[in-house]
Amino acid sequence: ISVDTLMKYIKLTTERVERKVADGLPNQFGIIIDGWKEGTTHYIAVFASYLDNRGRGNYPLLAIAPPFDETAYTAENHKAFIGDVLELYGKSLKNLIYLVADNAAVNTHLADLLGIPMIGCASHRFNLACKKYLESSEVVLQKIQSLMTTLRQVKQAGKLRTKTDLEPIIRN
């Protein structure tokens, strides 16, 4: 099979999936967004979020892509990006009724710009609470982090294995 033929079928499959997702989107729904970096490229994932006629949750992926302007990660740019994504599915920002995202300032500002409530990530809030709780122990935690980093080096890890099956783990 030629590359041209393969690309033709990939494009047709993409169009069919986009149509199916668009046909399933209700008039009002929420979105779930998250971002991550791969190398030096930042990506944004956008999922729709709604209940079907049987009350089951549906979360189709609408897009995974870098933002249009990789030099400015602003709420305004996120809003424009999401608006363009929704347009692919025959929807607009007016169809959105809530946003699910981590508690980053850009996301809270985005929800304000969209005029919809934001449901913050409980895991992210828990992480922030843990950091706040451990603030007074930061000096000790930094020393432990430094030790764990040293113990991950090849020679030091070899020495550690002679004493224990435990392995050093760095903070995440």
C-alpha cells in the first residue's frame, strides 16, 4: 500500500470519527482540559464531558495539540484554542457549561473568561495541601532529595544494592 493511499484512508477515518463525535455531542456539555510537555513542546488535551440518554458519562477526546502561540500560555489563548477546536465539531464556546482542569491560575482565569464554573482537580488540591503542610520541613526534604539523587548514580546505586533491595526515589 502506498503512502498516498494510507494517508487518504487516515484522513477519511479521521473525518468519520470527527463526524461521529460531533453527532454525539449534546447542545450543552463541559470540557476537561490538561496540558503536558514532551521535550520542549507543550500540548493541550481537550475532552468533552457529558451524560448520554442512559446517564452514562461520555468523555470523547476532541483534540491534542500544541497551542497556537507557544510563546504565550494565557487564558485568552486557551480560550481561542478551545473555540477553534469546538468549531471543528459544529459547536462554540456558548455550548460549554463547565470546565474541569487543574487549579493553575490560567485555568481559573479561563473559566472566568468563559463565564462558566471550574471544577478543580482534587488530586492537584491535595498535592497543594501536602506541599503547604510540609513547608516547615522543606530544609530536611531538600537534604533527602539530594541524598536520593546521589544514590541514583551508578556507583552509589551499586553500593546501596549490597545493603538493601530498596531503591532511591526522588520527589515528584
